[in-house]
Amino acid sequence: MALVPGVVWQAGPVRRALGAGLAAGVFFAAFVLIESASWVAAAAVVVVLTPLYGIRTARRLGRAWPGARELAPDDRAAVVRATRRGEPVGDPRLAPAVLGYAEGLRRVCAQDRLHRWVVVAICVLSAALAVSDTLTGSAGETTASWILFALCLLDLTWYPRRRALLMERAARAETAARATRRPGPPDGPEAGDGPDGPRADDRSDGPQTGDGPDGPGAGDGPDGPRTGDRPDGPRTCHPPDGPDVRRPDGPQVARPDGPQVARPDGPQVRRPDGPGRT
């Protein structure tokens, strides 16, 4: 993943597998051609190694950066280029993708550091093979062996510095991505507002909780009384020295079969068929 440029990420998974596999197949086929001078053997290496290495590389890239499949090809390429160069991505919409790619790049490089002993072992074996081919082998075998030894030395010396530089640039890109804020809707509703308007306690044309004694109380709407008022009049609630409890358009309230009810400061309420009680 550390060696895969942005142009490869611009392609889809199949094209990435084909490109990486074909590059590896041609590379190793060249060694076979130099060593054996056989085009048939070189073609066999290309045919066998291209799908094997390509599928492995594509799967490893997909696991390292799973968010790549959610981006458009141009966006993937922009994210990879900006991260590998240590530059801001420019588009705030792609800032989370930069963080995801940088995290995958860091994880892959950490795994590569754990496998350095394999490269060291291959380098030692290639050196021994190069010396042996120089003494007893053909010119092609000697050339291929020393090229392999040079590549192993390059992997042990140049690649660690390149990887450290890449991690430094990725860290700068991460810092720039975290500092980038994704723009929100300029005139959008505030948090908690409903789909049909602002919250109930934010209305400017209606009463709010805690109105004074001369204004409506909690729960009063802009066009009606508080909850609990009767549909044909206000609630029957008066101070202790107020008028009798009466219906707005009907007679006094009287119990048909119980004792008479008298108000302390109002007229008595009598049953229709008996004398009143004070």
C-alpha cells in the first residue's frame, strides 16, 4: 500500500488487482528471462503470478482502507495524492477519507516493520546465490542473482527512509484534515427543532413558560386558553370570595338527589322538592 500511487487507487478493485498483478508478473518474468533466456518460462510466470499477486494485493488494499469503496474514483485519487504529499485535501467533504487512508497506511507500514527479518533472510540468501552463480553459473544466472541482491539491499536501506517520510507527510495531512470543518447548512434549523417549525419554547408569537399574573400561564397557545378550559367558556375557577359557580348559559348547579349546597357568600341552592338548608 505504501508503494501504490493515486492513479492506481483511481481504478476500481478489478483494475487495481489487474494492474498490481501484471506489474509484479512482468517484473519477475524479466528475471526468469534474464536467467534462462526462455520466453516460454517468462510467459508462464506472467500468467501464473499476475492473478495470484493481483488478487492478494487488491484484498489487502481493501482491508487497509475499507472506506475507499464509498468514494468516487477522482475523490480516491485526490485523497491518496494529498495524504502522500502531506498537503490539505482542499475539499472539506474528503477530510474523513484522508483520516481513514492515513490510518490504513500507518497500519500497513507497522506490519511491514514486523516482517523485516524476512527481507534480511532473503538478502543473505541472494548474496550467497550471487557469489555461487558468479563462480559456477552462467552469465544470465549471475546477472539475475546480483540484481536480486541489489533489490534486497535497496529494500533494507532506501525503503525504511521512504516509509518514514511517507508517515511524516501522512501525519501532516491528518492534522490538516482534523482542522478542516465540514460546512453545514447556513440557514438550517437548530438542533431540536421539529420538521414543521421551531421548538415550542422558541416561538416568538406565543407565550412562554413563566408568564406573569396578568398574562397567560404555561401551556397557553397564541390563539387559545390553557389546556383544561372548556370549549364553551373558561374554567370554573374563582378566588374564595368570588361569585357562585354557574354555567355560563344555564341555571345554577343543583344536585337532584342529595342535600342542598349553600355557598358561604351566595344564594342557596335548593332541591326542587324540599325546603332549603342553610
